[in-house]
Amino acid sequence: MSEKIILTGDRPTGRLHIGHYVGSLRRRVELQNEGDYKKMFVFIADAQALTDNIDNPEKVRQNVIEVALDYLAAGLDPEKVTIFIQSQVPELCELSFYFMDMVTVARLQRNPTVKNEMIQRGYKDSNDGSEDNDDNKRGLPVGFFTYPISQAADITAFKATTVPVGADQKPMLEQASEIVHTFNRIYGETLVDPEIMLPSNSVCMRLPGTDGKAKMSKSLGNCIYLSDSAEEVNAKVKSMFTDPGHLQVSDPGKVEGNTVFTYLDAFCKPEHFDKFASCFVGRKASFEFHSLDEVKDQYRKGGLGDMMIKNFLAAVLNDILEPMRVRRKQYEKNIPAIYEMLKKGCEDARAAAGETLAEVRKAMKINYFDDASLIEEQARRYGQE
């Protein structure tokens, strides 16, 4: 049985937000500390980020350090986890190139994640034949279109058995698995078939934005960042949408689809009710709650104001984020050390990917100079004794 290995990462297009945290980052820290996995690789996917930011490399360049700081602030330990930058491991590009011969254009076009990302970024259909100078839509970059192939290379290069991601990445993992099966069928059992690890809390699979939109997104400006100050968190929570029908405090309220309660489902812990009991004490009404279900029941009945719930949510979020803020400020004092950590991680990642690539070349029979028997055979073939 192969070693248990984790591979996961994030695009450096901005600071990480609480959606990243509950969707994957929190679980990574837990897995790191549980010690059930032989190795953990966490990478900053700058090469992938460039596929739709090729005209703005400085954006990607500046955000590499932001993501690294967020990783460390959240609790990832470089002594336990290999943190590296994707572009600094060229073996991944070579592996992607080989995998391209195993996937059809039609299969990539059927990938739901690719379709959704194309729509979100305003890319034209790759088959519509329209010109690149379309005023409303941009032409689809090949690198962006082939992201599932690149991701398969990232995963297989490190022989990852487990990939913790959000639900929206499931089609990507399915396609990576297809590539592994195709390669192993043609060339023999060489690559490891990865398994997806989804968040155990279904709410965490896709945390909505503060505006209630389906996805928390940097481009939509509806994020709460891990590095936000307490004041920024308070302001963003106060602006959040709740139940539009809950006009008066006495009105019965809806919990389902209420963004504030969605966040509480993702972040609230039993100990928070004692710790922040004062949030539910007001001039006109006071409540004593011991669980989130009790809060929901009262909100449905009426009499519980939105501001009380928002104050409670803000207290919960700041309780979780404050230790990260403290750690981040400590790491910010020695940025050169962060780059040294990343450099070491890249060296370790290259070594691991290089071993896999050597096995791939051998399986594909393109390891010409390492195969002494091939040279001897060809020498005999051409009559050399």
C-alpha cells in the first residue's frame, strides 16, 4: 500500500479569506497535527494564477507572500508541511505536457468547473469561432482551459493519495483520476490515484459572500479576510444580509438562506455561548442561549433582533481570527525568513517531483540516456560488436 500523502494549495490572487479557511485550510492544520499522513505538500499556485492574470504578473508576485503569511498565521508548520511555489518546480510543466496527449478537447469542455470559471471570468466559448477582439468577452487562454491537466500533474507528481478541496473542485479530481487510469493502462502502474477530501461540514463546502452571493470572491468584494482587523470584521458583519422579511424585531425570521446563520453554522462552537453571552443582552430584551439551535428557534419565533446575532457572529469570528492576526504580525517582522522557508520547500518539492518524473519517463520509454540496455541493443542492431 502506498504512503498516505496530501497535496493541496491556493492561487495567489489575493489574501486568503474565511471561505478558504473553513473550506480547506482549517482541515489542513488539523491533518498536519494529527500526523496520520506521511507527507503533506501545500503549494502556492502562481503558475495557475497567471493563466488568467498574464497581463498583471505583479498582482501574482505580490500575493505569493500574502498567501505564505496566511498559511503560517493559520497554523501550518513548515517543519511538518512542505510549502512551495508552483512555478519553481518545472517538473510539473513537463508532466502536464505529457498528460495533454491523454485528454481530448471535448472532455475539457465538459468539465463543469472549467465551464463555470469561464463564465465567471467572461471568457468566450472555445468553440464559438469568434475573434479575440470581442468587446464583451476575452478569448480563452489555452493555459486556463487546460487547468484540469495542470492540476492532475500537481497531484500525481507528489503521489498524493488525498486532496482536501471544496466541492466545486470535485470535477477536477475526477478528471485527474481519469488521467491516472489512462496513463497506468497504457504504461503500467506508475501513478497514484488520488481521493478527494471534502469538508465534513456541508456548509463549509462553499461559504457564501457577505452579500449573500453564492460564492465568497475577492473580485466581488464580499470577503472577510483572515488578516482583517477586528474593526474591519465588525463592519463587514454589520453590513451582511439576513432575512429581508425580518423587518421588525418581533417578526418571525427565516434561518434558511440567512447568511449570518450560514456563517454561524460554519464557525460557531459550543463554548462561544458562555464566552459571548453579553451579545444577547439588550435594553429591550435579553436571552440566554446554550446552543445555536436555541438561537435559531428564537429567531424563527420572533423577538430576536438581527443586530444581536450579528454582534455574536462578529465576536465568534474575531475569537477565531485573533490568534492568526498575532501570529501573522510576528512572521511579518522577518520576511526574508519566509522566502528562505519557501525556497527550502521548493527544493524539497523538486526532489519529490523529480523522482516521480523519472518513473514516468521510464514508463513512457523516453529515458534514453538512463537505459544502458537500449544503447547496447541499438549498437547490436547496427552491427557493432
